[in-house]
Amino acid sequence: MKILYVEDNDDNIYVLENRLRRAGFDVTVARDGAQGVAMAATEQPDLIVMDLSLPVVDGWEATRLIKAAPETRRIPVIALSANAMMGDREKALGAGCDDFDTKPVDLPRLLGKIRALVMEGRAS
């Protein structure tokens, strides 16, 4: 299963990319929201893990663009936020994200969300 991880922080990329690879996923990384939107179209991942605080195009807008495009709208997006505030989950879902999680990442919880979204997508 291919995951597109959209993140600009090198430490976060190193940790989560390696943990996802060890869990058996093929991981591709985009370092800003604009690159994430472009790679969603070219790579056609099974799922996107989207940081919300990104340069160039933030994660909120990148998700809106991904969900607006016919070739990428079916790809599930899990939003990640380090500075989660009251209402961020609802805002992320309103932007088109399929789920929301916080940093630091609790890997078992994130893996459960990934599996649930991918299985849901396969069932529909």
C-alpha cells in the first residue's frame, strides 16, 4: 500500500516515514502542500497523511484541492497537527480530510485509522 506523507519537518519525516515503512507501507514524501497536491495526482497513493502547517500551500488548502480534483478526490486524507486546538478536527473534516490525528504520532492509533480508511475505500 502506497502512502503519500506531506510534511516539511525533517525530524518528523525521518521518524514517521521509517515507522510506516517498518509497518509494511511504501512511503513517498512531499515537503510542502503544493508538492503534495501535484504528487497526489501523479503518484495516486492509496492514502495521504497530511501535515496541516505547511509552506507554500497549507494542509487545509492542499486537502481542498486534492478533494476537488476528479483524479484524486477518492484518496483518503488523514490530517496531522502538532498544535491541535479546539475545533481543528472539525475544520480538517470540513476541508475534506477523512480523519484527524495529533502529533506526536501514536503509531498504533494512526495505523488503525489508516487500515480503517483503506478498508472502507475498498468496500465502496
